[in-house]
Amino acid sequence: MTASGKIIKIDRNDWAGGIQKIMASYRLFGPVKRKDYHVFEELHADEQPDLKYQNTRLSPKSAIYPQSEVMFRYSLDAHDVDAHMLRQVNKNYSPRAVIGIRPCDAKSFLLVKRNFDTPEFQDPYWLQAYECTTFIGLACSRPCDTCFCTTAGSGPFHPEGLDILLVEDGDGYLAEILSPGGAALLHAAGWNTEADVEKERRKIETLKQQAESKITSAVRTDRLKSKNVQALFDAPFWEDVAFACINCGTCTYSCPTCWCFDIQDEVRGKAGVRMRNWDSCMYPLFTLHGSGHNPRNTKAQRVRQRFMHKLKYYVDRFSGDIQCVGCGRCIRLCPVNIDIRKVCHLMNSY
């Protein structure tokens, strides 16, 4: 049996010590509670991940793709030997691990990778951060009522994109090893008690079925691929879908599969940085040309772009997958109750 076929049993009494050992070899990111909500952050030396959470408002994508990232530094001082030259900022690509990530969020990185790693172009910042990261998933036994991951190519126990899948098991966790990187992390933690694979896999399968049965929300995407792009683009329902939208961008910032960014220079005195920041197709300035022309100058056009990209353009380009993992964040957080499930139904049945 290969290492990736093993299941390791982790006693709760050994958990904290193992986390500290991991921190000796990895930069560790995990869920922590900040005021009333959980967020994914890099853990301090004395900090433990709080795995008693349902889900976070923002996905863990910032562990790979920071909201703001300095790419270059430069000087405008004529006396500086490097004046008017861009110098790439050194990055820390030492091994890192994201612990407690939900399976839907782990799957989202695979969808996003198709954008940052193409045959023509590779984004070095995103790729190097992704490739040095080990993903330790936490199976979801209490899905939110807005989750529809099982019909969006994912699920509460979905293994794709993970190196380890943790499943709560009474006095500890069962850790299913899914890759050599996952095996290496468990070894670094000192968690090495092998479980009876067949027995524990049956238990995991039972828990998986129980979790999936709690997901009552669904989307149908079976007809999206065959739809005519122009017909969907000109569909009569876009004004109604966009009517309440206030272009706040909450949907795109909370979405684990949104990747848009803007690059800008920030100068103070004679020193400057070139940085990239998350951006949103919901913003009026997102498509504003230098000429002053804006091809998407109404909110209906911007709302249409968001859903067409996720549910049609991406589907056509990448063989049927929607650019969504069904985490339901955009539904829960939208201040005007725009629901991607309803829009998907409109597009799929049009």
C-alpha cells in the first residue's frame, strides 16, 4: 500500500504538539476567530487553528493570492544607483501549509490555476506560492443552508485539490493521506499511528453520505455548454437580475474562484512600489479605458459579465466545469439577495 492510501489516526491529546512541530518546518495558515467571524490567517507560534467553525466569510485564497501584493520596488532619486529601475521584491516561498480548509475551497484552487498556469502564460507569484503549499482539508459535517457544492463539482468530503483530508472522529481526527506531500507533513507533525484502512474508510463513507444528505440546495448546469453565447448574452432577464445590485463587489471578494486584479504604482517621496490588488468586475472603473470609453458602463452589463464568465465563458473554455464550487458565500453575503442558484437556473433553462 502506498503512503497516499493510508489513514492516520490523530489523538486529540497529540494535536497541539503536532501543530507546533509543523510550524518548525512550514508557514502555517489556518482558521482563527476574529470578533464574531472566522478568517484564515498565518498562525503565530503560540496559536492553534480553530477547527470548530462552520465556514469563513472570505475563502483561504489569500494564503496563495494576497489581497495586495508588492511586485517591484523602484527609486526616482537621480542619485540612486538604481534610479528608474524596477527591482523585483524577494518573496518567501518556503514550505507552507493551509490547515482546516474546506474541500470546496481546495477545489477552487484547481479552477483558478487554469487562469494562472496556461501554455502561453504562467503567473510566477501565484504558481510559486501554490506549489510550495500543502493543503490539509477539513471534512464538512455541517454544511450551510446555502451550500450547493455537490452539484457544483465538489462536496463536503471531496478530496480533489487536497493533500490530506481530516475527518473528525470522536477523540481526534482521521487523516486520509492523498499525496506524498500530505504524508511528509504528517511525518513532520509526528502523527504516525496507522488506522485500519478498510474499517475507517467505511466510517468515512458513512459520514460523507450523512453530510451530503444535509445539502438540500442544488443547481443544474447540464445545458449550459450547449447554449448559444449570443443568445444568453442578449437574454431578457439581465435587467431584472441586476435591478437590486449596488455594485459593492462583496460577491467577488468573498468568492474563492474570482481572480481579477489591478496593477498600480504607489509613490511616496522618491520611492515607489508596483503592486497588484484584488479588483472586481462589479466596479464601474474596472473596464474604463484610457480613452474614457467604458464598454460596461451600466450595472446590468457588469452583473451579466460576472455570471456569464462563471457559468458560460468558463464552461465553454474548460470543457463543462462551471467557475464555482458551491460554497454559497456570495448568497449569504450579498446585501440585496442576488442568488447565483437562481441565475444559473435562468441561464440553464433559457
